[in-house]
Amino acid sequence: MVLVYQVLSGLYSFMESINEIDELVKIISRLPGLGPKSAKRIILKLINNRDELMKPMTKVLGEVYKNISRCNLCGSLRSNDNCKNCSFSSKKSKKICVVENIADQWSIENSNIFDGYFHILGGTVNSSGQRKEDLLINALVARVKKDNIEEVIIATSATVEGQTTAYYIQESLKEIGVKISKLAQGLPIGGEIESLDDGTLFSAFKNRTGLNSESD
Ligand SMILES: [Zn+2]
């Protein structure tokens, strides 16, 4: 009861530390955009709402941990072995949009400007050691061949790493003769896809440029 009182009244910071809570603060502080202070606020909220928040969150997190993984064909998230992202759908056009990460896929999906498939590379080539072999480029080539894809839209960031990666993708697809295009106007130099607003993204999609002769 003493803990509950202190937690409810926001006095936790004056209390002696509790191991479980310290551990949780450390973990939550590692999430994007959160430091120890916001971690403590989140934990207080959870403790003060044990049944409404903490219990369902524990359950759902357990299920996500058990069931959700990255699909090794398209790089997106799948539940159990069922990947909705790369399995055939008559509603989708025969186009693949290649992005760096899942947050990019979500941004493009939310803007409703693309009705084809997504391929998530898992990053870009970069100076900290990620090589093109570490990205799902070979899997992309296999998908394009297998699913008779008509256009590959490269939507990597307008950074040196993003554009170098785009070049490698273009080279890898050269032999297949598929139409390849790349997001262009509207993308700010140095801009990351996930941080763009819908209008900019829409313009970049509409004005994408062809990268090979098949694009004309
Ligand atoms: Zn998949």
C-alpha cells in the first residue's frame, strides 16, 4: 500500500530504488525518443493502471514476441508464417516499391499513393559496415522474376547511402529488363522517407524518374 500511495502521488523518485523498476527504466529508455524521465512517467502510468494497461500490454507483447518476425522473402513483418505483404493479391498492381525499413513502408501505405507490393531492404549500405550482401537485394531480384513484376520503384532516402544502395539495386536488376524508377522531385536532399509529409511523398511518387530504357 505504501508503494501504491507513493506511486499514485508521483513520489517514486524520492523513494529508495526498486530493482524491477530500475530494470524497466533501463529498457524503456532504450526505445526511440524516450529517456529515463519519460520512461518513469510511462512506468507510473502502467503501475497506476495495472488491469487496464499493464496486464493487456504484457499479454500482447508476449504474443508479438512469439508470433511476429521478419519475412525472409520481402523483409516485412509477418505473423507466424503468414506474410500478407508478399503473398499474391489480385487487388495489388504488379509493382514493387523498395524501401529501407518498415517505418518507410508504413509512411507510404498511410499516404495511399501506392497499390503494389513492398520490399524492405533492412537498411542501406553504409560506412559503419553494412554491405549490400546484408540487404535483401538478392531476394528482391528473385521476387521480381517469380512474380512477373512490371515495375520496381526504388524509394530509398535522398542520402549518399540511400542513393548508393539505389545504384546497387539498379545494377542487380539490369539483366531482368524490368522497368525501374526512382523517387525524384519533392525529395529534399538528405531527406529520409519516413520523415516526409504525405504531400511531399505524393509528389515524389508522381514524379518518379525512369532509370532504364524500359521506363520510357
Ligand atoms: Zn513476405
